[in-house]
Amino acid sequence: MTTLSVLIPVYNAAPYLAEMLDSVLQQSTPADQIVIVNDGSTDQSLELLTTYQRREERIVLIDQPNGGVSQARNRALASCEGEFVALMDSDDVCIPQRFETQLNVLRNQPADICGTWLQNFGATDRLNKYPTRDDQIKWNYFFFGRTIPNPSAMFRRTSIGDRRYIDGLAFGEDYAFFLSCLISNPEIRLTNIPKPLLRYRIHPTQATRRLKGQNISNLRAIQERLLPCAAGMSLQELLPLHFKTWKSQQALSVDELDLYLPLMAFWSHWLSQQAQAPCPAADHWLTLLRRHRAAGREALNLIYGHAQPYLPRWKIAMDQVLARFH
């Protein structure tokens, strides 16, 4: 039985492949299968991959015309036979205990998708920390916090169902994939291990740097396509307000709040009930209240009206008292 498959899309990554593959092959708990899709590389990537495949029988090498990273990941996922699937980017490096540590979490804790912290290297040297709690991660998928870092993710194959990466997305395809897993299976259990088990390479040619300008437009398109909403609500109309107050951290006008708050209330109920993640609700509503302290009593009353199911009475009373001094 194949326990762990590793999924690796490759496009013009020849300078980094040997270090990446050696880190995968030298894990303390070895993978059973390593599925690599060469996505029409025009450098020496295919030759290097072929050399590794000849001496390592666990490697399944698929060569295809360039179709983009989502198509490459989906092609690889279709060939993964493991009960668990680890994601890996072609320019990163695994810490030797990465697979062992993540498999231990997925087998022994209530978790279906498990990421890790990242240690940047190359152009920058920084530790990237990510939340560990399931409920906080789920709220962050809606409200622009840190979620599951795709290059470090490992998941239980059965937990994702028939979810696949959205073809044609040049940026944010990883966010879309995990968000779609959450929306289709709200009770899915998410976590990040608070250790840097992946070294994340920073260099000028990586997609996250080249395509950074597409971030906002792609995020909005993804949320419009995937996020739930009540009948009669228009995400096309309401998402600009969501981005304004949560991404840009700006206050909304009274008229804008009147439009937006039913959507936030709907998401709060969905996350609290469907996704079984009620705890972060109070913090999010309090953040919205504090962001609008200078907006006037009418705006605050609108927010209080929607926030009350999620705030303890003492928090509402204290916030109302504090608001009098602003």
C-alpha cells in the first residue's frame, strides 16, 4: 500500500532541482511515490529529472506541454496513489524530518490538511509563522489572514474529495484550492506545525514575485467564485466593500455598512456553525467596531446590531463605554 505520495510541478527550475530532489529523497521517513510533472520546461529541467528517475524507482515522471501550474498539479494529483499527499515546489528544500513530522500529526491529531512554518532563504532570510488553530485558519481564508502555506502542505487524500486546482489562474491557485476544500467540506480540519520544516527560496524569477501585481484581482475573482452567500446577495457588489475594510483596513460609510454587514453576519454564522469555528467571531466583530469608532454613532449601532450574537455582553458594554472617549 502506498502511504505517502509527493507532488512536484516543475517549470524551468534547473538550477534548483538537484537540491530540491535530494531533500525529498533523504527524508527520515521516505515517501513511497514521487510524482513530478515537467510542465514544458525550456531549460535543462527535463534532462535533470530524467537522470534522477533512472536511478530512483519511486519517481514517476510526466512530461507535458506547458499548461500552467494548476494543470501540472492536477495532472500529478491524478497519478498520486498515496493515502497522504505532500506538496513541494521545485525551488524549495525540505528539512529532513518534514514528512515524518507531518505524517505524525495527520495520523495522531484531528487534522486533515497540515502545513508548517517556512524559513525564507536566498534573497531574504526570515521565519514565516502561520496560525496553528483550525478555527483561526478557517476565518483567515475569508478575512485575509495567514492560512496554509501551499509549498509545505500535506493532506489526507480522502479529505479533499474531487477538489482540484482551478485551471487558468496565474496567481493564487493554491489559496483557491484550499478554500474550495473548506467550502465543499466545512468540517475539514486544518493546522500548521509551529516549526520551519521547509526552506522557502526567494529569488527574482519565482511566480509569487513576478505575478504579485495580480494578487488583488485574482483574490477577488477567487472569492467571488467560491465564497458562500445568502440568496439575494451579490458578491460582485459586496466584495469591494469586504476588501476595503479587511484588506485595506479602511472604515466604511454608513451606507456601505448597511450593504456589507448582512454578508459578514452570514459568513460569521457559516463559519461558526457549518465550519465549527465559532471562537474567532468575537475578535473579528470587535476589530470591525474599533475600525469604525470615528465613523459616528449610527455606524457603530449598525455594527452592534449584527455583532451581538457573537459578542459577550460585557465586551459590548465595555466597548460602548470606551467609544464615548473617542
